[in-house]
Amino acid sequence: MKKCIILGILLSASINIFANDQTDKVKILMEAMGYLDTWTQQIEAGKNYNQKLGKDMMAKLMSSQNLSEEYMDSVQIAFDEFIENAVSFKSAEDMVEIWSEIYAPNFTGDELDLLIAFYTSPIGKKEVKVSQETSAKFTSKLQEEGRGAMEKATNKYISDLQSIIKSCACPK
């Protein structure tokens, strides 16, 4: 019985060490593959894009309202708080942690070593650089192409809101 308990404890400890080793290797691989930099760029690009869209939408919506400067300031503060609370991106480091949990079980330690060797080699580094440059250009192109649809939808939304506000017989 004692042997079974000891064997169970040793097996559990070795699995934990294996998991930690795998996770560490995946983190090294993700950094070598440039995921950390790519995700950081994507998070920042997303934040900037959402802030710009939000500011544009607020400006269009509020331009048709006859609110005093005091109320405009209050609305802007509320909107800024909304954007801050609604956009809660994880850091790139957190994303690597999550990726590692999902990715690591699919590879042996030896396979991860081979991937790390490739992505730290000259051709691997070149692939990472080209992929990062392509990803940034790809993201910009998608945002640019989506901008027209978003502007059209925003204008319709603002028009709909203005119609609703005008038709409202709400007590003030």
C-alpha cells in the first residue's frame, strides 16, 4: 500500500515537472516565433482602432445634440469609461500563457526542441520577420477595407438614434 502511495506521488511529481518543462519550452518557442511581438502589435492596433471609431461615433452623435458643455463633458467621461471597461485586452504575456496551456500537450519535449532550433536558426528568424511584417500589413488592409462598412453602419445607427430621440415624447 505504501509503495502504491509513494509511486503515485512520484508519478504525479514527474507529470508536473514534465508539464512545467513543456510550458517553458512552448514559451521559448512562442517568443522565438515572434508571437509576443505580434500579439503586442495587434493588441495596440486594436485598441487604437476602437478608440478612433468610438471617438468618431461620439462626435457624430453629440454634434446633433444641444447639450451644454457641462453635459457634453459628462457624456464624454461616461463614454471614455465605457471604452476603458469594454476593451479589456489581455497582455501578450498572458496570451502566451494561455497559448502554452493549449499548445504544449500536442508536442513532445523533443519536438518542441526541434521547433525551437528551427525558429532560432537564420531561416527561422527570417520567417518570423516576414510573418510579422505581413501580419501588420494584413491587419491594416483588413481594417481599411472594413472602415467603409463601419462608417456606413455608424451613420445609419446615429440617424436611427436621432430619429428615436426626436420622436420621443419623454418627460425631461
